[in-house]
Amino acid sequence: MQITAIRTHLMGIPGPGGFAPARNWIFVEVETDAGITGVGEATTEYHEHAVVAMVEKHFAPLLVGQDPRRITHLWQQMQRLFWWRGGVVASSAVSGIEQALWDITGKALGQPVHQLLGGAVRQRIRLYARHDLGLASFGEEAQAAMQEGFDSFKFGPGQHVHPYDDEVQVDVALATAGEIRNAVGPECDLMIDCGGIFSLQAAHRLVRQLDDLQMFFVEEPVNMDCPEGLIEMRRAFPHIRIAAGERLMTRWGFREWLERQAVNVIQADLCHCGGIAELLRIATCAEVYDVRVAPHNPYGPVALAANAQACACMPNFLILEHCRHRPWFNEVQKFGPQIDDGKVILNDRPGLGIELDWNYVAKHPYQHLSIRSFADSEGAVPLV
């Protein structure tokens, strides 16, 4: 079997309630001379056209004509043969292609990918929901998620204040967290994604005052450029899970964070970190340090399908992110992951177990995304 073509498909997704653009899903399609086609997802926040070019102009010429079942061998070529390594563009392109190679291999063998990875250690993959329905308040969003069967919910630090002042933002975040906890009661696990926007001092106050609200984990409470701040947060609050890692790529990127015990929870992103097998390698490294894995996954249905295959085989899996993005998430699939009571239910479909409607994809073209905006009272960009 040989690869005959590799192409990408960009699909623009509206934001909560169908308003401002939220994401451009990047689907990767790999064709073979055996008539088997695989699909992967390389969605990024921004840099979409660069990822498309990396897939089609750089990696495709390298891989066409090779056997798609030699997944590790092809991964090593994409990782090592180009002089510059790392970065979200190249790593996302590798990730999307690698998922498609697993999809092809599973279909060729008539097996779901999780069987090829050593078999499942769980039959259900727990998901957490986010505020992505466009409802009037955070509390209503959390209540809606619980009514759908989700028992965990993640939210951000509230509406960003302008000009930016992280101590004021702490007050906004605390009010948001209190509103959500009051709306859902004590039975729902809550997580806050701080997005790395707080100074160490402000983060200390935030986490200390969140203590009574019983956070399942606190994500990126401080700047993510180095692990020092997270190390300090973990030492200061040993009873609270500190989570981070969505902006790290490959096992080499995670090495220092694990060795220095910067986090309790690693949030490796399958669409960026290097793909399915690399996510499992990172998880194995994390298991050595008794660190759990909660993959970052605010993307499309192929990413969910690929994550479900990997998480099913991961002993130290904790929980998986899921953005519902209705109706586009469901309508783009001919079939895909089954979600029941806030969990993905494993099935025996070969490969990743998903097929997309390419005509539907084509009807939703790329949309330019606005970048997040921060400026302090002097007009400078704060150290977010």
C-alpha cells in the first residue's frame, strides 16, 4: 500500500450562539492506492494557512509513495529530516497526518485504533463541557451541560477587563466561579482556565479564594513561558490540582515540566503534540511522575474521535475536553464518536471510527479570527 495524495480541508465554525467566528477546523485527508482513505485533524488557534502549507507543500511531497502503515517511520521523517524542529505549525501538521495514518492502518486491518495501541483500559471516556452554547450567563451554560449528562464544566476567568489589571480580573474570575457553583451545586466538578493571564501574586489570591468552591483543577494560573510560576503554585497549594501543557509539543517539550514536577495534570493536545502515539508517549512519561493527563481538545469531531482512541488506552487519563459547537459538530459527521451521559462510548468501527461529509465542509469556508486583546492603563501589552 502506498500514499497517493495528502490534502487539507479548512472549515470555519461560528462561535457560541452562531455569532463571531470561533475556530477553523483543519481536516487532513490521506489517500492510498488501496482505495483506503484516512482522516486526521490539525486544528490550531490561528496559523491555519501555515499549517495547511506545511501539510501540502512540505510533508506531502515527502510522504507520497510511502507505506502509510509505517507510522512511526513516517513520523520520524517528519520530525527529524527538516532542519528546524518544533513549533505549533510543524507539530500540528505532523499530528493531523499521523492521525490519518492510524485511521488507514485500522481500516486496513479491520480494527479500531485502540486495539492497535494495546487495547482499551476503559470503555468510556469522561468529558467535560464548556460554555459554548451562547446562553445568557455562565450559570445557565453550566446548568445546560448538567442537563445533557455532563458532570464537569470548565470556564474562563470571566470577561476580560480593559484596561487590563490582573487584580481586578481576579475579582471578575471569583464572581464568575461563584455564579457557576451556585447554579450547579456541589455535585458538578468545576475547572477554571486562567489562560496564563495572572501574575504570581494575583494567581495566589485567586487560587486561595477559590478553595471554598472546590475546583477540580486550576489551569494555567500564571504565564506559561517557563515552568517556574507553576512550580511555585503547586508548592503553595499542594491540595489543588495545577494543570497546564496545551502549548507544549512532543515528549521533549514536556520533559522539563515533568522532571521539575511543575503540574499535577498535563494537558497535552493531540492536534499539536505530535499525534496519537506521541500523546501516549507523553502520558507514559507523565505516569512515571504520578501526573494525570487531561488532553486539551476544544476542536472538531475528528480530534474527539482520535482522542477517544488514545484516552481509552491511557492508564493515567483523567478527563477530556469537549466543545459542542452545535449544530456544525454533529452535522459534519456521517458517523462518529457516540456521546452518552457526558462520556464517549467506545465502539468497534475500524480506524478512528469517523467519516466526514466533505460537501458540508466545503459549504463552511475559512473565517478570519480576531486575536485576544490586552492592554494595560499605559497602553502596553501585559505579560500574559
